[in-house]
Amino acid sequence: MSKDNLTINEVRDMMLSVADKIIESEPILTDADRALGDGDHGVGMERGMTAVKEALSDKEFPTVAKVFQGVGTAMMSTMGGASGAIFGTFFRSGGKSLGDADTFGGEQVASFFQEGVDAVMARGGAKPGDKTMVDALAPAADKAKEVTSSPVSDALASVAAAAEAGKEASKDMIATMGRAKTLGEKSIGKPDAGAVSVAIIAATMSDYAQG
Amino acid sequence: MTKMKKLINDPLKVADELVQGLVDAYNGECKFVGSRSIVKTDIPDGKVALLVGGGSGHEPIYHGLVGRNLADGAACGDIFAAPPPNIVFEATEEVDKGKGVLYLYGNYAGDVMNFDIGAELSDDEDIEVETVLICDDVCSAPPTEKGKRRGVAGLVPIVKLAGAASQSAESLQELAAVAKKASLQTRSVGVSMTPGSIPATGKPTFEIDEDKIGLGMGIHGEPGVAEIPMASADELVPKMLDLLVEDFEKDEDVAALGAGDEVVLFVNSLGATTMMELLIGLKIAKAYLEERGVTIYDTIVGPLVTCQEMSGISFSVTRLDDELKPLWDMPCQSVCYSKMEGRYGG
């Protein structure tokens, strides 16, 4: 059965399931980053999501925004590296855009992803096509804007599919940012590790919302 | 590749534990601050402060460069990861003595973002911050795009010079100007032979064929300009130094490196390359530079900028002028690098 909105506690539990999924995916993320970067993305995400679990477990939040901001702060202050700054910025800015909303529906999904990706681009200087996590986030945000009136379970399913397609598309791109940029054309054929993380996060959010 | 044997405890606590050990090594000269910074205990009021930092795992840099006439503090990241903004801020607050703080660190996307957010947090507390990025790796971008280069071993002589300048700098801007000059006059070139490993996973940081080496590869194993066949020291070292000399020549912002120049030559091991190999490299580099009329004013040799058990060697050249030479001559002391007044043989 499709769900119109998630409650604050459901958003918290959704992010706890995202944290578990990312921690479980550490080997996949490590391998993805070793191909193009220095191989620290998996361990960094595992560390950040372990902190997210501590920050969210058994806690009550006054708004949906505070849940996402808690996720961002936990990641930013424990991960370090480019990933910590960027994922932290994504969740904090995306969350902040939700104001005092106490439910997470199609409108909030769109606002969360759009504000989140805008802040990531401002912080890191990446644009779509640079073979970064933006290549999974930007199509996800675009899709979210088209499905604002859908039930949240459907909206997140569409967003997850767009993020997955974006991650796949990043395989054909040439890295121009971060440590992978020195690879140039050798970076073709592999997805960006940050985009892999985004695809896993979006898919797990969607899985949770399907109930 | 088999997993490296590492004498550690919880892999996720490696950085915390090594920084605590570093503080112990400083024996009271430095203290552990906040989540994971190391700061000198006796920074005088009114001193322009110098803060370094970066990912851990490259010991004895970056945090080992905190010391007398060197850096005042270091924000320490996790293994191979930039320090988070809260750590940068905690270190900034601790080293600031009212005259502002210079951030001097290697140019990596993660470090830049986290130090920038740290600078924003510091600005909220009215602490003045300037940033000078170390971009000395000539193989990571052409001279016209120096701002995109990675910071590698050259940071040791650059931090040494900036640390000396910070003792008497009247203003943050004055210190930043010296750090910029030291940065501009410092160039490095490296090769990597075998990878280091990530302590938490035991996995190698990169893969390379048995009989190949990575020319210009970064200290985390970022790909360099070319994979070339393993060669003898006599073949390889001049090839590497050619890249350095060419870079000074092509770069319109500096004079070509040649007759009459005095330089500090730093021969660094990435970890596993032995002192024996560094000394052979040093001998060849000295002859190469002297043949071009360049005088080696002083040398540094040793594994100071490392990546675990990665094997590889880098050569850094810092050209001294009348402003930088007295700064070089100042004595300094830290866990990473210490020297007496003047120079060897001087």
C-alpha cells in the first residue's frame, strides 16, 4: 500500500535503516573508491553512519528537518575528508529547507533533494557531468520536482531510480574533481564512489517508505 | 596481496591513538585539544599563529611538524581523510593569540572544504584566518594551473620557513606572504613503486604491475603522469629531476633554476623505501643539480611524508633568497623535523 507521508519518527527510522545499509555496503564503497580515489570512502561512510546511529537511536525530534540536520552534523563531525564535508552539507542544507514540517511527503522530498544538491555544488564546486555524487543527486532532485503530488513511497521510488540511473551514467564521465581528476580518461567505465553512496541512500529511503 | 601485519587496536581508533602517542612524544611541549588536535602549550600572546593539518596516516607529518619555530598546532584528520570542520575550529580557537591564524596545508579537495568550513566557524567567533595552499607536486597539473596541484613532500621545507617567519611576523598578512613565497619556490616530484595499505581494511591504496613504477604518483597513490618500467637509480633520478627543472623553466611566475641558485634539497621516502636508497638518490641529485650550477645550501633526507608501507621516493627543491635564507637558518625542533642553527657544514 502506498504511503502519503512519513512521520518524524518514521523519517528517523528510515535514516537508521540507511545507516545500517551503508555500513553493510562498506566493502562495495571501498572497492569503488579504490578504482578512482584513494579507497577511503567506504570506511569514512561507515564511520559517519555509525555516528548517525548514535545520534538518532531512541531519540525524539521536534521536526523532520532536525532529523536530517542531525544526520548531517554526525557525518560532518566524524568523517572528515571531502565526503564528510559534502554529505554533511547535503543533509544539513536539505534538512534545513524543510522548516518546521512535521511530515515528509512529496513536497518535502523535492525540497530536500534540491536544496541539498544546490548546497553540495556551492561547497565543492562540482557541476553535473564532473563525475561526482552530484551526478546521482542532480537527476534525483530533478525527478523529485516532477512527483511532488505523489505519495511519498512513490516519490522516493522515482527518486531512487533516478539516482541509480545517474550513478550508472557517471561511469561514462571523465573525472575532473577530487583525487580522481588526475586519472582523466582512465576514469571512464567506473562509477564515482560518492554517486554509489547516493544511489544506496536513495534506494534504502525508498525501500523503507514502501513499508 | 596479503594483508599487512599492523600493530594496532580498533581500526577506527587508529588516528586518535596515534595522536595521543604523539602528544606523549612531545613530553609536555604540546597538548591534545578537543576532538583531535595537537597544540603547543607555550604560544605567546600576540603571536601570529600557524596551523597545519590534514589526514593522519602520513606520519611524521602533518601533526609532527608542531614544534619550536615550526607550526603552533595541527588539526588531525582520520587516516587519509581531512580533519572535520569542528576539529579545525577547535585547533584554531586554541592557537589564536589575538593576531589571527594562518592555515597552511596541502591542496586536496577534502582538506580545502573542511578547512574552509572551519574558517567560517572561526569567523563567527571573530578569529581572523588566512589560507595558503601547498601545491608543490609538479606532476599533478601544468605550471599554468599550479592552483590545482597536490601538496606533497614540499610541505616540510614550506612549514619550516613559515614557522620561522611566524616567530616575528607583525601581521597575518605578512606571514601569509612568506608562506606563499616559500610555496612558490618549492617543487616536488615523486615515484611510487608499491602501495601502502589502509589500516582499517588492510587493502592496498592502489595497484600497479610488478615491474612498473608510477612516475608522479601522489602520496595516496593518486595516479601520476605515467607508469614506467622499474629502472636503476642512475636512470630514474635524473629523469625525475628533469621534470623539476623543466617546471621552473616553463613557469612564468618564477625564474628558471640554474647557476647561482641556492636550494634546500629534500629527499623523502614514502615509507618503505630505505635510507640506503634515499642516500643513493641524494648523491645523484646533488651531482645533477651542481652540474647545472645550483648550490645545495642544505639537505633533508628521511621518511617524513609517508603513506604507511608504500615504497617510493620524492625529491623536493626549495630555492632560497635573501628573505628565506635567514628563516631557513633558524633552528627548529619537532618530532618530524629538527635542525640546529645555520646548516650542515655551515
